[in-house]
Amino acid sequence: MSLPMPTPPLADPPAPALAALTALWQGLGLPAEALAHAHLPGTAPVLPSSFAVATAAQASLGAAALAAAEIGHQRGGPRQTISVDRSHAALECTAWFALDGTTPPAWDPISGLYPCGGPAGPAGWVRIHANFAHHRDGALGQLGRPPGPGTERSAVSQALVGWTAAAFEQAAADAGLVVAAVRSFAQWDAHPQALALAGRPVVSITNIDTGLAPAAPLAWPAITPDQRPLSGLRVLDLTRILAGPVAGRCLAAYGAEVMLVNGPHLPNIDSIADTSRGKLSAQVDLRVPTGRDQLLSLLDSAQVFLQGYRPGALAGHGFDPVALARRRPGIVVGALSAYGGVGPWAERRGFDSLVQTATGFNLAEAQAAGSATPKALPLQILDYATGYLMAFGLQAALWRQARQGGSWLVQVSLAETGHWLRGLGRLADGLNTLKPDLAPYLADSPSGFGPQGQSIVRAVRHAALFSRTPAGWQRPSMPPGSHPPIWPDL
């Protein structure tokens, strides 16, 4: 009599972040064997949210780090293992930093959520973003309130009694301002912009050689086994608000020569002292021919051109993706946007907090908390995950360019990252999570910011650990214009 064969034990499912990374990796056709070198342990929530924000942080950052390791392998080095601690990754996405012991305020007093039509919000809720003075003053002007630092939130609330959320959102958008109406997920999913984005991957890579001679693979500078994977590769970083600067900072941590390019007339936010770690920082005025010539000269020896301006803004100065590929065949162009590169909202301005509001997160988080007041996520995860996903996509495109040539466009948006985050699932008790202590993850570095032109930035270290070439920033963060718009000799 034969005995039945024993049933083999079921394998443990992969940690959620590794499963998410695997899907991202396979979606861009990267080598499957590299996945064995990714270590993303843990399942527990890290920050109080009903959404899998820790998984999003760990997976997106892990994807960027593994792509860097794969480029290092492409450049002749042995594969190395990357490891991303779950708590460390989530805390790196909180945007916390201090300059000489002082933590700048995260929000202008006018920024935030307001009920429309009365105290209970019978006409919906809106979020106003007022961190830039011109956005603040514009929103106040729409409400018939005199702009100025003395305006109180109570005056804004009173003015919104006469508005519906949808009407004020549209009026602000028509005026080029940044306001979002609170929606549910169901309302967002039925919105024309969400429908336009349906079915698109969270990271999109497309060839931009159409109508041009196919670009040959670009030669990369030689590196030694102990150099970081992106050493010698040049990145032009034309970004200003969190997601883009985070992408550039990430590439700098892996060894890229990153030059942040600001316009001398454009405002910046305090976080530039944190997100400029590891970068050169120059100013170029694209409004004048001299400035455009300077940027073209920088482009001629760059591998990556990353921009986070509203779609069409740089094209008006002659720097659309096709023009960039014509000038620099083989270039990898990164384009970040708030609501995606297609659809009726493609050119609409937006920030993380506004996209959370418009696409359903504030209402869903409030419902999970049993609150009638919309509730923000505990961190700007759309900004940070989008930044890391952009760093991942740019490196995947570099890997592709080195193997088959071509010029490539990488597109990522906050709204599409939000859809990806929703797909990572909900946490039944996530809102009861206690935030861990930041102190073990902090490090000090020199900076050129501060009243005396020198200061110490205390911020979260980079969470990705490489088994052979440690990540990190070798240049201090410096104010815009600290460096000339010229690449230094390698």
C-alpha cells in the first residue's frame, strides 16, 4: 500500500515592499536575476495611516537603489545587494530637517483645508496651498480679501461661505492658482482626468526618436569597482518642489553629477536646503538668449535632463523632449507633473497635498478615522514616492539606452503614484500606529544656507544600503547660484 506524498509547505509570501518592487521591475523589463539582490524586509506599518505608506516608501526607494546597482553591474562591476529598512525609508519621506537646530515651518498659516458654504462644509471642502506668496495672494484675491501676512484663517473661512468647493477650485485653476476640492475615490475615478490616466503604468518610458535618426548608445565614463554606480553620469535637475528635487538627490546619492538649475527670478521653499544635498547649484535665466545657450551647453554632455515644471512651460523656451533629443541624441528626459501628461488636467498646477485632496485620499483617511473632517496623510508620500519612482525610471531608461540606443522620455505624476498607492492596499489598524523616533536615522552635514552662508543641516540619512559602494552625498547643499553653469572636470 503506497502512502500519500506529503504536501510541501507553503512558501511565505514576499514582504509587501518586495512584491511591489518586483512588479515595478518587471513592468520596465529589467533583468529578473537582479531581484535576488534586493532585501526589503518587514510588514508592519510605520506611520499612522490607513494606507500602506511605508510599503510605498520602501518599494519606491528600493526600486531606485536596485536600478543603480544594476547600472553598476552594466558598467562592469559585480552585482551587489541593496537593503532598505522599512522604518528608515518611511521616515526619510517625512521631509523632516533642521537648519542649525531650527526646523522651518512646513506650511504657510493660510494653507490647509476649509469648509465651503458654512462651518459644516455643506458645499464641500477645499484645500488652499499658500506656501508661495503669489499663490497665497492670488487665492486671497479670488476671495475678495486683501493679501498680506495679517490675513487670518477665519477671514478665509468666512469668505468661502459664498462658494461651493467645485466653483472655487475651478476659479482658482482659471487664474493659475493652486486649490483642490475634496473628492471621494469614487468621484475621482469618474473624473475625466482619472479616466484619461486609466491603464497607464505608474512609470512610463517612451522613445522620443520619432522623426529623428535613431540615437546610438552613449558611452559612459569608465569607473572602478569601488566607485558608486552612477559616478561620472551627468544629470540636469530643473526641478523645485519636493518630488523632482528628491529624484535628483537620490541620483546624487548613487554617484551622479547632479546640477540643480534654478531661474534667478523663481521662488523656492525652505526644503531646498535638504533636497540640495550632493548637488551643484547654478542659476540660468531661460528668458534671455544667454541663459538658453548656457543650458544647451550643459545639455551637450549630460545623460539625463530632469524637469518638474508644468507641462509645456519649458517647451515654450525650446526645451521640449524632441528638441532635447535632436540636440543631444541619446538623452534621457524625465518629466514630472501633478496630474499626468495627458487629459484635461495635464497642465494644471498641483502639489502633493492638493493631489491627495483632489484624488480621494483626504476623505478616505477621514472615513477610516471616523472623522467628518477631511484628513491628510501623515507625510507627503506622493511627492517622495514619485521622486524615487522617477529616479528608478530614469535609471531604467539609462540601462535601456546603453543596451539598445535611442532617446527616452520618462513620465511620472503625483496622481498616478496615488493610484499606485491605492493598489498597495489598506491597513485596518494603521491609524493606531505610533511614529518611531527619528533620532537613530539622522545625520549632520555642512550647508551653505543660513544667514552667515554656512550652517549645519540635520536630516534623515539615505535609507538604501549597498553591500559594496555606500550611498551618500559628497557635496554640501548650497543656495541657488553657488556654482557656475559649467560642468566641473571629472
